[in-house]
Amino acid sequence: MVISQGVQKLIAEYKLWQKESQVREDEGVISVDEVVARVASFYEKIRGIVDWREEHLLRKTAIERILKRRLVISGISENFAENFLSELVRGGHFPNNRISLEKVSEIQAIIEKYVFITTSHQNDWILAIAAVEIEEALSLPRRERALIELMADDLEKQIEVVARKKSEIVELAEGEKKLQVYVAVQKALFKLDNSTITYHILERFYTDWKAPSKETLEYVSSNLDILYENTKKILSHPYGERFYQLAEKYDTPYLIVGDILAEDIDQFEETAANQSELEEAIHEAYDRRHAKLKGRIGRAAFYSTLSVFLTKILAALAVELPIERFMGADPNYLAIGLNISIPPVLMLGLVTTARTTSQRNFERVMVEVMRIIQEHDRQEAYKIVRPRKRAGLVASMVYGFYLLSFIVSFGALVWVLQILDFPPFSTFIFLMFVSLVLFAGTRIRARARELMMEPSGEGFFYNLFDIFSLPMIQVGRWLSGKLVRYNIFVLALNFLIEVPFQMFVEFLEQWRGFLREKKDEIH
């Protein structure tokens, strides 16, 4: 059996990653006090609950938050990177005694680059990209990037963009399909967010982005608004959702190939040459990934619900009860109890009914993995149809029905809450949190289908629920974006608690270091 050229290249990249990730024994490393690290790590865990993100985004989010805080408080300095990296290690975002001191100058150069090109009105956007480059410089995602390239190359060859009618023209510029496939694969394969994808796009736009020339830096700095708009258009391309849906359908086999390689790189070629061994390896890799998926979905449900729960309690204590008293109403403990209890129950129902795998799905994954490794060409092209432009009477009826479902959904819920004698402000808070939980639960259900290549078959009752819950989900999506930017509890954590806490942690580490030095002087 001949292994495909794409997989051979992937094997080479995995071996390079294995070599790069090893730390030399004689190499200096970032080292922090273990006791202080436990204190800082505990705070980061609490912080992660209040400001919950999906697991694969937690570290990048922490890097961005710490970077922004340090730049606001002290600005860039000669030892900025070393102190910054020490805080990341103390917080448990990277292992202690694993980051080489050689990385300090590299991270310092990265931060100085982004500080040079940033502008006040694009500060958040550019520093989010800086956080991505910092994380990749420290975590060495060579394997993930290689898997993205393999899948993107395969799909780009097989995708054919077609019009709905012969008379229509497919409006895709040269290279646009390749770029959209690249974006879609990143979203589907590793659920990368927009700032991470933007960084990878910048690397394609500017081949010297990691070590840019002065001309490149000055050009980017003076044209940052244009660059922002261009990348925004790429990420919101009219065909983007179609490319993503296709990539999401076929991402599982590539993940399984990567898992088999990561398990034993040296034995991969021998395993691939033996049909029965390869089938067993695929089965084991699939089972491991399925077990991890169920654990990840459970944690996501727990922490996202806990985050909303804590925020709801804080909102009730700090805002809801004072406002109700100000309006002359007595506290409605039934309303408070329902506000607190219903969102977790709703989340539990959404998560526990999510379908994660099936025997038929596994068999299809098995076939696709074999095809990728052995380079069997697919007979049929993947066809992406131009998005439909809704217009005319039928389109008006569709939008009218959606508006009606919006009114019915919120109207029915408000009516029930009035029967239960909910005060007006408590009603508003309840609707807001139910919408947020529905949005979060729907996203988790989508994540639960990560391994599924088979089409979704939710059943009549869930589809009926879907019709009337969709307006609330859309509201929850909008609220989620706003809360990330304007969450007063997170802002309070950043400046009222986190700043003095980090100052205390740094003092504690220096004090313990001082005590060790004095103790070592005693002979």
C-alpha cells in the first residue's frame, strides 16, 4: 500500500514538531516559585469560571487579557516579555520549567511589533492577533497547521462552486476559493476563532510577517483600517457558510489521521501498510476522541452554566433587587428562584439529548480515513451552490413567519411570567438569561456533533422547539457578544481585583526568592 503524498508530508511535519518540542537539558528555562504558582493558578481557575470561554480558547484569551493589562499599566519596557511570560507560567497557562529563556527575546520582538503598528481605534483587534502569535510561538502548533494544510489542499481540489441556474455567473475572484477553503477548514477542524484565522491570513498576505521589514511595518501601520476591513470581508464572505458546512462534514477523518500519527509517529507507516492494524488504530483513535468529546461537552455545559449562574446571582444582588426595591416592589422570591434554577435545567436538557456518534457514522469515518491515507481519488466533486438571494412575495412571507415566531416565543414567555407575578425588571432579566443559555446550549450541541459525518436527524418535537427557540437563540448570540465587551463584573475583576492581586503575587515570589537566597548563605 502506498501512503499519499499529503500524508507523507504530514508525517514529516509531525517529526519536526517532535524534535522542536524537546527542551535541551543545558537550556535555561522560565522558572517560577511552585507555591506562588498554585496561588496564581487558583485565581486563574476562578477567573476562567466567571469569564468562561471554550477550552481551546482559554489560554489565548488569558494571554490577550494579561497582555492588555500589562500594556495599559506599565507600557512596553526592556523586561516586559520576561515578566509577562512569568505571569503566564504562574497562572498555569504554560508548564513550569518548559519555556526556554531564548523565547523571551522572541516574545519581546512580537509584542514590540504589534505595539508599533497598533492604533487606538483598532487596539483590541490588533492585540487579539498579537495574543495568537504569542501563543503559537510558545505552543508550537506545527502539527495542527500541517493538518489544516493537508485538509485544505484536499478539499480545494475536490470542491466545485456552481450556480443555481445556467444563466447565473459564479462571482469568485482568482484565489478566492482557495482562501475561503483555508478559512473554513480552520473553523471546522480546530474551531479557531476570527483573531486566530486573521493572523494566519496576515501570514499569507505578508510572507515576512513573523520578522517584518521596516517597510512592511510602516505600510501596515498606516493602512491598518483598510487591512481590518479586508480581513473582515474575507471572514464574512457570502459563500463562507457553505464552505464551512462542507469542511465541518469532512473534518473528522483528518482529525483521526492526526490522532493516529500523534500516538506513534515512528510506527505509523508500518501500521498503515497492514489493513487490520490500520482498522484497529482507527477504531482506537475514534473511541479516544469520542471519550474526550463527551468529557469536553460535559465540562462546557457545567462551566458555561456556572458562569451564567454566578453572573445571575451577582446581577440579582447588585442590580435586580435594588431596582425592584427602588420601584416600590417587594422581592419576588419565586421569580428569583426560577431565574436561578431554570437556565441550568434548560442547559442540562439541551446537552444530554445531543447525539455524538453512531455505528454508521464510524463506518463512514473508517472509509474516509483509508481514502486520505491511501490517496484514493473521490469520484464525485463536492459541489457548493451559490447562496440563494431571497426576494419577492415568498421571501416576504418567510421573513414574516420568522417575525411571527419571534413575537410568539417572547410573547408566550412574558405571558407565563406575568401569570407567575414576575416584576417587569425580573422578566427582562429572565428573558435575557434564557436567551444566553439557549445560545450557549445550541453551540454545545453543535460541538457535540464534532465527529458526525451523517446528517442531523433531530426528530419532530426538537424541530418544532427549534422554530420557536431560534429567535431567542439569535438574541442570546447578540447579547453574548455585547456581554464579552461590556461585562461589568469582568471589568471589575480586571482592574479592581486582578491588578492588586498580581502585584501581591509578584511581591510574594520575590520575597520567597529573597528568603531562599538568605537561607543558602548559611553554611
